[in-house]
Amino acid sequence: MSFAFWAVTALTVAGGLAAVTLKNLVHCALAVSVAFAGLAMLFLQLDAQFAGFAQILVYIGAVAILVVFAILLTRNADTPKEGGVFSRTWLAGLVVAAAVFAVLGWAVLAGAKGLPNEAAAPAVTVQQIGQALMGRYVLPLEIVALLLTSALIGAVIVAMHEAVNEKGGAK
Amino acid sequence: MSPLAGYLLVAALLFAIGLAGALTRRNAILVLIGIELMLNAANLNLIAFWRYGPHPEALTGMMFAIFSIAVAAAEAAVGLGLVIQVHRHAKTTDLDQMNRMKG
Amino acid sequence: MLMQEEVAAAFHPGNACIVSFAARVLWLIPALPMMAAGVIALLKQPQRRLSAGLAIGSLSISLVLAVMAFAHVVAGWANHVAVRETVDFTWMQVGAAHVDLGWVLDPLSAIMMVMVCFVGLLIFIYSVGYMAHDENFTRFFCFLALFAGAMLGVVISNSILLLFMNWEIVGLTSYLLIGFWYHKPSAAAAAKKAFLTTRIGDVFFLLGVVWLFAQTGTLLFYNGGGGSMEPLALGGMLATHSALGLTAAGAIALLIFAGAVGKSGQLPLHVWLPDAMEGPTPVSALIHAATMVAAGVYLVARVYPLMAAGIQPGGSTTALMVVTWVGALTAVFAALIAIAQDDIKRILAYSTVSQLGYMMAGLGLGGVAVGMFHLITHAFFKALLFMGAGSVIHGSHDEQDVRKMGGLKDKMPWTFYTYMAGMLALCGFIPFAGFWSKDGILDAGKGWEVSRWPFYLLVFGALLTAFYMTRQISYVFFGHTRSEKHAHESPAVMTVPLAILGFFATVLGLIGTPVWPWFQSFLGSSPAHFEFSALGESGMLMVSSTLVVLVGLGLGWWFYGNKSPKAEEPDALERVMPPVWVVLRNKMYVDELYGVTVIAFYWWWAQVADWLDRRVWGGAVAGVAWAFRGMAQLNRLFDVHWVDGGFDKGCEELAGGGGLLARVQSGRVQTYLRLLALAVVVLAAILIWSSRG
Amino acid sequence: MVEKADQIFVLLQHWLVSFLPAAWQHAAAVLLGVVAIIAVYPTLFALAVLMERKGLGRMQNRYGPNRVGPYGILQPVADGIKSLTKEDIVPFRADGLVHFVAPLVLVVAVFMGFAVLPMGRNMVLVDMDASLLFFFAMGASTELSVFMAGWSSRNKYSLLGAMRAVAQMISYEVPLLLSSVVIVMMTGSLSLERMVEAQNHYTGIFPHWFVFTPWGLAGFAMFVIASMAETNRSPFDLPEGESELVAGYFTEYSGFKFALFFLGEYVGMFGIAGLGATLFLGGWSAPFSFLTWVPSWIWFFAKVEIWICFFIWVRGTLPRLRQDQLMNFAWKFVLPMTLVNLVDAAVWRFMGEGWLRWVVCSAIVLAAYVLMGRVGMRREHLGPRSYRYAE
């Protein structure tokens, strides 16, 4: 367990925690993008260059921006007013989350004995990934393409103003 | 501790954090953020298994992660669109007030 | 002889290096009409000329190609080579299993595609005249072209999956065509009926396909020894046994046959066929004569190796016996009903059903050659009859009731003479085409060791055929006219095809006479040569069957000839034996039977499902909700009480409890998510716990 | 000798590193590269600013800066001193941390991009085989910084500017990526090094630059347009359209932070220009076979400079678009064109050698261009327009 690993882990976890705890939603969005960046770095440490950059491109470049837009469009940018940021059932939620973590951790540690200690870094070039995508995984690729297209259209339709026909429907 | 276990633990922690966020926050967008975190934790697991698994050259875990990233993007787009629409209707994104689906 | 074996082996497919040009461009034959259909679908309504031109042009090119392929096969046959060339390709690969499609060029497909192209082309040309006044002309030709394309696809396909796809397109287009005049409720109903009834058969067919794939692991019929119709696979299927003491081969064959039953209107799925007369007459000709109904027979012929798997000389297999019996029964049954119909097209429809019965019986009794021969001849003369009927209807101003016609002999001579040719061919009058093919079937029936009954049934059917056809023509053409509207001859674009078909209906039989059984030997790919001795063998039968036909004609003439009764007064046969007449008149109540059994059952079942939905499940949900509400109420009551009592603590407890209970169905996302996570936790815990021991 | 001149910086690096113990050499080499990049580009930035101001001045028929030093060439220095010594004003309600971090994120992200740009033969800091992806990832993360700046300064102009900028960057990032995917298809690699090598051949005296093929030309045009929008250059400079929003998302910035934004913008421009040159104009390869003796890095920087001049020229020439025109242009013209271009490249790839593919591919591109142009013109309806913001 190198130093880099712990540093990046600390960054990521800190980002995640901040994302779920901060009051201001925009801060949460920024924090979560920090967490995304940390995850990307973890991918890089795992010699998964492609996945790492894809992670940055998709999550920081697109998802974070989307979230921010959604926040601004729903007028949530300023810190919420009455009632605090946590739902009424926050305690139960916390307990459940803790339980999940406990179980997962238990599982990992229980299985930790059989895990390989070190493995040589697999020399995987982007070319191989491309070939795999175009060869063995071409069907999933097509399906994902379809999914993305339909999601694009669906998102537009869902978010479209219902009263478009009445002169753009500017209220 | 073997590196794989380390990565798995980190993933578990992130997953739990995301779940906590999804479970405890009032705001729908925050719930979405939490879910994104959970997805990412899952991706980390996949990549880690790919890296330390017996057949890294098969690229299975990697592919899985890449596809799930793509799917996550779609999910975010649609989810946020839904949130915006809900906000238009209910004028709120507070989940505690969105309980019209009561049976 | 040995040399011939070698040549045949060399010619065998699989080593695709010597697949001829004809076989390689075979796919164009169905593709062209389909493409034409696609283009026509894009045309506008007024572009009638262009659409008709496209359809006819594409089909005529297909005809040329088909003739080319046929010539190739004949050439191969002429120098003693069993031509069977396949072009296969893998459509999709799922793990180890790969789904192959492909087409085959062998005598069966070659002769069938020539027939379909030729008759189809004539019908296209004919319908230019017939549909001239319809404003949906273009749509009609789009459907026609698509239909022809799909049918040709069925014919050439070497993969049962490809065959099934085209099969379904055929079903769809027949639905579209039958319901072409959808504004007529009867037409719409008939279309629906046809679609659903054939579906029933197709379900079994699909099951058969899947089972076949599971058994043999290939979808191809012929694949250089690896196909499902070749000894290796057949042996495998014979070895495995399934329910009711059937071999897998037998069971699959029966399932596929069910599909054929649906398509070619055999008992008990024949009900859709007569109703299909609601479509325009060219459609009736196309569907009932050349193509769709023939598809079923062709399917059986195509999988004949499977049907006949494990047959002993002189014996038969379960599948073949079923085919034979169904065919024979259908033949007689439909012929009986046809006697008592008044709609000119319905009569022909029922006669089609019975003729299909003959074909099936022929397949079951004497093998591919016999059945296919009758199919081919029947295609020609039945198309002729339908188009003649169409011309009659057209000429007498859309009058379809035979009793309101009469005396058209002089008014439309062309139609009359061609119709006569077709009628005699159908009756099996020597030397018309029908005679030879039907004679072949009867001959095979006589030689069938298993049972004589099919033979007798078929002979009786022949008698009835002659009878009802005589009745029809004497109603339509003879006597004096009974309608005030004066009829007129149809335009040349309709009569010329009639003439051509009439010619074929007269002479086509000569390619399959016992003296010179060219057709049979061609399909069997064995050399053909004259032998007058054959005449001696089957001569006896010929004479007898001719006598039977003459008796039928005579009876018919005796009953109806030149009487020309008024439309109101009862039918001649009705006067003689009323009860029989009533039964036949009502088509033996088959529709009613289905009405009270199958359909009623479905209706009842739908009711039950609806009731369950409304009462039981809904009730349960409501009950649960009510229960929870009740508990919450209870808690609240307690609350109030104890607060007054001043036990804040307990009150909070109860409130908490009530809250918990109510929360279970509060429509909050997070609640559900939480429960989900909890479930995951529990499951994971159990898993780990169980796995560590 | 020529070899030496070509490799001069590489040799220098080796020479300097060689003084250190072996263990540190690698790290030191990387460090040197970083230092070089951080040293060179701001200098270029200064030059570019001067050039822009003087060039625009000439175009508008006035002298540009001409007081500081001979012909005002010391103007950048003066600007630098001014921005460093100016007071750093942070709005009272501003979100302190984010407001402070935003410019840093921008600059860091922008500079990261240069790590993979091959600026000359063997002159790339990190030669990873996914370098193109890396560059775009970095470019994507600048959007967030823009938003941070705009949102954190609690000023509606800033916020609007930021939203516009982000929307515009996202919309034009798609065509930017797609138009470079063509090159990836052709070279079969994501590594910029490979791409330069793929173009570094000559038939006769002419180079095999991708821009000289139908799909390359179309892709190049799309890339130029998208890169202008991506760097918020005029005519796509609505985010800081001074007539509408004072200065866009960095309205509330002053002093050194403002300078950082300024720097970030220009360095980002260099980055995009460098990428474009690498993708379509053969990177550091010489334009004619008889000019190969000129050091490769000179070619690279020359191309970048030409690109910048082109940007300046365009800025001096074209008026500013309106927001909806911008978006329509992105989604209804540029994006479809890039998609067609992909198909075109595929056709080119599979038609094999021969004059035929030239005809066919050019025909495809031209047809698509004409058709979509017509459609766009038809769809173009001017008139009252109601802007809608989410309610």
C-alpha cells in the first residue's frame, strides 16, 4: 500500500463525505467532482488509463456539470431554509448505511486471505481495448449506443416544458 | 493487507458514503449524487478485480467499468431531467414532501 | 453409374467453390419484389402507373432469373447430376451456437419458384384491370409485391428460420390483402380471422423450429451432410425418443405440419380460408391458387425427409399417416360443403381446401413428387378459375351470388371457354392437367399398404368435385340470365392472362403422365424415359376415375343443367334431401362449434382474469392499506389517552411505532431504498456466513 | 548539425539531468519539462496579447499600444506589473474558497493538457498511448472552473456568463471530439505521437497531412470552429460579451486572479491550436520535404502562432453571434457535419487506394455541406424570440 494510494484515497473519501454532508448543494456538487477526480486517479493507479480518463471526461466534464445545472435550474443554489438538509429519517438511513459498510467490509476481510498479494501490471494498450470493443463486445457496445441515444431523447422530452405549443411557453 | 483488499475496502467505504447520502439527504439531487458515488464505487471494484484478477488480458472488468460509466451518464441525464420536471410540478425537490405515491 | 456418384458428390454443396451463378443470384428473386414493395410504399396515391410498373417489372425480372435457375437445374438433371446448391451465411453468432441463413437451389425450389413467379406475374397483370377503379391502387400493388417477395423467400430459403420469417411476412401480407377493403367490417373480420387462425398453426411451427434447432444444432436444411434434413441429423433425431412413443423426428415433423395445416387451411384450421374471399379477387387467386396455401404444402414437401425419417418400404411413419388422414378428410369435408354454397368465390374457396387436402394426401401417400405435381397443376387451373370468377364478377357488376347469374355463356365467351378448361381440369377430366395429377394421387393411394380408406375417400371427393363444379357452371353460364343488369366481357388485360392460364390448365398435365413421368423423375432426379407399359398398370385406375368424374358431371347436369331456377326457389338438392342440405349449407357448423368452444372459453377466461384483478388483488392491496391505517389510528387513540394521562414517554414510543407502521407504505423513495439496502445487508450476511464454514 | 539543432532541447535536458544521481534523473527530467512548459507558454501569452492588441488596432485603423517601449513592445510587461500590484478585490457575499480556487483549477487544467502535446521530435513530456483522451479530459475539467468562478462571485452577470460559457463549451466539445475521432480512425491510435508520425511522410515535396484529404479538410474546418467556441473566442465570445454581461464569469475578479484567468484563456488557446496542428497540420513535421532541415519545434510553434493569428483575424472581422444562433449552429450544423465526416472517413478507409475514393469522399462531404446549409438557411426565421429560463 503505497503512499500515493493512501493520499488519493483520503482525497476521494474526503470528497465523498463532503458531498453528502455539506449544506450548500453547489458545494456538494464540487465536492463530489473532487471525489470523481480521486476515483479517476485510483483507476490510473490500477493501470486503467483509459477508464481513468473516461471517468474524468464523463463525470467531471459532463455529470458534474449536469448536476450543477440541475441545481441552478431548480433554485437550490442557496443554502436551504427551514428544516435542515437531512430528511426526517436520517438516523435510520445512517444506521442502514453503516450496516452495509460493515457487511461489505466483513465480506472483504473474510475473503482477504485468498486474495493475491501482488500482480504484474497487465500491459493493456488502448488499441486492445478498442479491438475488444469492436470485436467481442460489439453487441453490448451497440446496445449502449442505443441506450445513450434513447436516454438523450428521453431526457430532452422529460425536461421539455409541457406547454411548448403556447408560444414557447415563457411564464 | 493485500492491495486488492485495500481497494475493495475503499470501494466499500465510498459505497456506504454514497448510500448514506442517498438515504439521509432531503434533496433529490443529492440522492442522485449519492447514487453516482455508489456506481463509482462499483466501478472501482470492477477495475480492481480486473487488475488483480487471474485474467487481466480478458479485459472483462475493464469493459464492464467502461460500459457502466456510459450507463451512468445516461442515468444521470434522465434522473436530473426527472428532477427538473418534478420541480416544475411540485415546486420542490424535497423528498419528504414528495410522497404522493402513497398506496 | 459410379461416375455419376462421383459427379453428384462433386456437385454436392458445402464445397461452395462450384456454386453456380444461378444459385448465387438466387436471393435476387425474392429481394426484387420486396424492394419494389418498399419503393411503392413511398409513392403517392396517384402514381398508379409507376407502382404497377414497378411491381410487374420486378416480378418479371424475378421470373427471368427463376427460369434461368430452373434451366440450370434441368441441365444438371439432364446429365444425371442431382443439383442441390446452397449458399449459406451466418447471421449472428451467440457463443457456440450460430444462426445460419441461406438459400438452396434444387429441383423442388426451382420448379416451385418458376410456378410462383409465372402465376404471380399473370395475376399482377390481371389485377391492373381488376383494380382499375380502386383509389388505393398503389397500396394494393405494394402489398402484392411484398406478398410475392415473401412467398419466393419461403420457396428458396435453405434455413428453416429464414423460411419461418418469410412465412410470417406472408401471413402478415395476407392479412393486409384480405382486409384490403377494411371499410367493409366483414373484410376486416375476415382478415383478423385469417391472421389469428394461421397464428395458431404458426405457434406450433415455431415450437417445431426451436426443437429442431435444439436437436440438430443447425437451422440449415442442407449443408453438405451437416444440415437438419440430411441422414446424420435425421438419424440423431430418430434415436432420441419423446412423449407418446414418438421419436423426436416424428414429433418435430408433426409440429411443423401443424404450421402447414394453419397456412393451407386443412382441418380443423380451414375456417379462415372461405372467409378470406372478402379480399379482392386477384388476392383470392394469389392466396388460394398459387402461393399462400401452397406454402403449407411446400413446407411439408421441403421437410419431407424429416416426415419420412425411418420409413420402411411398404410402410409409413406416424407423421406421414397424420398428413394423409388430415388431407383425405379435408378433401371430402370441404368438397361436401362446397356443394351447398352460393357465392361463386366461396365455392372455389372450399374446392381449394379440398384440393389442398388432395395435395397433403398425395404427399403422405406417394411422396414429394405426387403432391407437388398436383400443387403445380392446381396452381394453374385454380388461378384460372378464380380469375375467371373475378372476370364474371367484374362483368356482371360485382354480383357474387351464382343464383343471380346465368346465361353468361354467350355474353362473355372468353371467360366461359377458359373457365370451362379450368373447371374440367379441376374435376380431373381426361386429358386436362388436373386429371394426371389427381390420378397420380389416387394411384399412390391404391398402392398404400397401411389402409385403403384414404383411397376411397379421395375417389368420393373426386365425384363430389365434379358435382359441385357442374352445379356452379350450370348456374353461372348456362340457362337464361336472371339478373336485369346486362353483363359484358372483361377487358383484354384480364382475358389474356385467362387464355394463357387456360392453355396451361389444358396441357400442363402432359409433363407428368405415367407414360412419360418427367416431373416425378425430375423431382426425384432420376432419368425419365417413355414406357407404355405404365399405361397398362395404371390404365385400369384411369378408366375408373374417369368414370367417377363422368358420374359426377352427369349427376350435376341432371340436377342443375339448363334449369336456371329463380334465385328465391329452393336449390335442387335441397328439394331432394333437406336436412343434409341444411348441414352443408351451414358449413357443418364448424364456425359455430368454435364459437361455443374455443372463443367462449377465452371470453370466460378473460372475465375471470378481470375479476381477479379487480376483486382479489385490488382487494388485498386495499385490505393491507386499511389494516395499516387502522393500526396507525389505534396508536393515535392510545396517544391521546396517555398524553392526557401524562405519560409523554410512552406516547412517543407509540407515535414511533405508529410512524414505523405507517412509514412502511409512505410513498417516500428513501424508505424503499432503505428497505432495499437492509435486505441486501441481510442477504449478504447470510451468504458470507454460509460460505465461511 | 541539423540533427543537433533539431534535438537541442532534448540534448540540453539530458545534459542537465546527467549531473544528478541516477535515482533522481527521471523525476528531474520530468520536472525540467514542466518548468520549460510553464516558462515558455506565458511568454508566448505575453507576445500573443501584444500581437492581438496591435493587430486589432491595425484592423480598426488605429495604432495599438505604442507607448511602453519601442512600438510598445514592452506593453505586456507593464500589464503584468499592473495586474500583480493591483488590489485583489473579493465581493463581500462571495463564496471565498470557491472564488479563490476557480482560477487555479483553470490554469492547472489548461497546463496539464500540454503534458501530452508533442512540440517537436522526441519533445513530448509524457508519451502515453491515450494522450488525446487525456487532453480532452483536461479540457473538460476547465468547464467546472468556469462555473465555479461564475457562481462563487454571487453576481448575476458572472452567473449568466458562466452558464453561457459552460453550455457553449459542452455543446462544442462534442463536435470537437468527433472531428478528431476521424484522425483516430485513420491512425488507429489515441497517441498524438503516432498521429504526427502518420503524417510525417512526403509524396514528392508535399506532406501527408490529414488536412489535405476530403475528410481531413472537413474535420479541420469543424475543428477550427469548435475550437473557437471552446476557447470562447469571438465570434463565440458571448460568455464575456461586454455589451451584455460586463465581463462574463470573471467580472468580479481583479488583480492577479484576473490575470490568471486571462492567462488560462490564452494558454488554453495555445493548447487547442497545438492539438489542432498536431491532428491535422502534421504537428512538428515540415510543410515541404526540402524544409525538413529546419528544427521540428520551430514548425510546431510556427503553426501554433499562425493559428493564433487566424483567431485574431477572425475576431477583428466577424460580429458576435446570438445565444440561440450559437446553439443551433452547434447542434444543427456542426454536429451533423462531423457525423457525416465520420462516415466519410470510413468510406475512405474501406474503398482502398485509388482516385475513386477521392471523388466519392469529396462528393459526400460537399453534398452534406450543401444540403445542411440549405436546411439551415430554410430553418432560419428571424423575429421576436422569448427566452425561457427554468422557473
